[in-house]
Amino acid sequence: MTASPDVRPFVQRPSFIFALAAISAMTATAIDISLPGQPAMAVEFGQRAEEAGVIIAAYFIGYGPGQLLWGPLADKYGRMIPLYIGLTGFLITSILCATADSLESISLYRLIQGIFGGSGPVIARAIARDQGGGKDTAKLMATILMIFGAAPLLAPLVGSGILLFTTWHGIFWFLAVFTVALMFVAKFFIAPSREGAERVVQKRVPLTFGLVIELFTHRDFLMGTLAMTTVFGGYAAILGIGAAMTNAHYGVTPEQFGVLFALSASSVMIGPAISRKILGTRSVRAPLKLGAALSGIIGVAMLLCAQEQVPLYILWSLVFLYCLAFSIMMPVANAIALEPAAHAAGTASSLLSALPTIGAAAGAALASSPVFEHGYEALTLMLAGGGIATCIIVMLLGGERKEKQAEA
């Protein structure tokens, strides 16, 4: 696969790194900040509190396939124009949600918002690849994920704080203001780094069926995509049935589950920090191997736990380690997968986002299906399957190729 010349604007500039992390967090912020306001939203429209969950599902319905749009556009027209379009659409739909008069209207606007929300993470990853690939991209992605990890922890707190002073409408008005801030961040901290970059990489490969086949027949891209898909399939079981399972089997209240989830979510900041530390002295694939080995060990442990219910502290310690394993792997797996795609990093980034999203949707659906007798069995076996499958994929496809070292 022929790569275009590498571009290295100024990877180490803190404002640039923070800006990429901020636009990467668009979707996490949009979803998590709305969670505290959903019950009040449903009550205002005369619905059961649980029915407000449809706005989350609607967002993901748009977000999944929507990610496939932005990468090819970024390859064809450059990174910034599609990013500005995505942010503008995100702003408009935030305002529409804030002024909506029915739950059905909000669901429609959230679906459209999900499409625009895919622009930030996809384009941020493509820009990270533009910095030169190898360790540079892996370190940059690890740093972005460390900052990004604060979003799922802070956004619900911000949403709850807003509700102390105003109604749920204020949450979406805040999201609109947040989007305007992202526009300024993109203009002043990301756009300058693209000056010269777009001139160096003048011709990019358009999206074709042949390009998709070319990407998926490259071992590194296939490894990164499959590994992230399987590990997220297991993680989705935690999102889908974690609260219900811990309540039914351990008597954990919804409020207490929030604490449990926060503990596991903290791994999203810890894992990339471990990756970055390892990258300082070891090869670019060393964190990948560590995360894969840990995921395989946790997978086997979960398989044993499925045989008989274990105490909650044991189960959730394993859940934390599962999340830690994939957060160690994620920045490196993405960087390695994008390595052969310098000439089509946008398209490759779209696929790297969309397929794990599909895997997560399938994992959540499977975990809640009648295939399993109860939630405990579903959670442990889904995490077992995700961990073991991810380990096998990395073992088979993640080795260093002799003809080209992946290390920068």
C-alpha cells in the first residue's frame, strides 16, 4: 500500500492535543450530559421515565452509520471543511433539542445529531495519523484518550448541576454553547496545524470498493478493527445490562451502580497513561501485547466466574481490569491500524469507528437476549468471549511484520 508523505505540524503543542481531545469527546459529552435530565424530560411530555432512553438509542442509530460519512469527506476535501460542517450541524440540532415540544421530536433531532457527532472523533483520529504514524500517532492517541476519559466522568455531573438551576432544556442549551466553543477551538488550535499539511498531501484516494478491500486485506488494519470490535462487543454488555444485573444478583441500587460504573470508567484515563509510559522505552506494539494478554486472562477468569456466582468485589475487579485492558490497547491498535492508510486516513478512521460501534450494538443486543438464562451469565460470558477473542486476534494478526517495522 503506497503511503503519501508524512506530515508533522507540531504534535507536542498542548493546545493542539487538547483541541483534538475536545472534538473527540463530542459524542461522549452529548450522551452523558443528557442522562440526568431524561426522567424529567419524559415526565414533561407525559411519558414513563424509562421511555426517555429512546433519545440515547436514536443518537447511536445516527452515530453508527454516520461515522462512515466523515472520513471519506475528510480525505476528499481536507480535514477542516467537513469538521466545520459537522460542528455546525451539531450546533443546530442541539438548539432544536432545546426547543423541542415532544419526545418524538427530540428523538428525531438526536438521530440527526448522532450523524453530525461522528465528525469529531473520526476526523480527530485522521489528523492524529497525519502527524507521521508509528509511535508519534500512538503517543498522541494515548494522550487524547487520557483527556477524553474525563468526559464520561464529568458530563453527568455537569448535567446534574445544570438541573439545579434550570430545566432539562438547559442541558441542550449548554451543549449548544459547548459546540460553539469547539468551533473556536478548531479554528484557532487545529486549523493552523493543517496549513501546509493539506498542500503536502495533495491527492488522496477517493472512497471506492477497491479501497475498502485494500484496507481489509492489510493485516495491521484488519487486526486493529477486529480487536476493537470484539473487545467493545464485550464492553457493551456492561452498558446494556450492568445496572440490571447488579441489582438483580447483588441488590445494588441505581445510585450505587453509578459509583461502580465510575470506577470501571476511570480505566479509560489510566490505560492510555500506561500505554504512553510503555511507548517511551518499548516498541509500538508492546502496549498492544500487554493489553491483549490481560484481556485474554480476564476472559478466562470470567469464563470460570460464569460457572458459579462470585462476590461482587471479585466480579467488578475483573470488570475494571477488562476495561483497563482495552484502554491500554485502544490507542496503539488504532495507530497500528492507521499506519498503512496514510493516503486514506479519513476513510480508515471512519471504518475504525463504525465497525466497533456495530460490534457494541450487537454485544448489547446479545447480552439482553433470551440466549442467556439470566444477567449474570450474560455479563460473564460476554466479557469472556470478548476478552478471549481479542487476545486471539492480536496473537494471530498483531505481530511485527518483517517487511516493514511498525515502530517509528
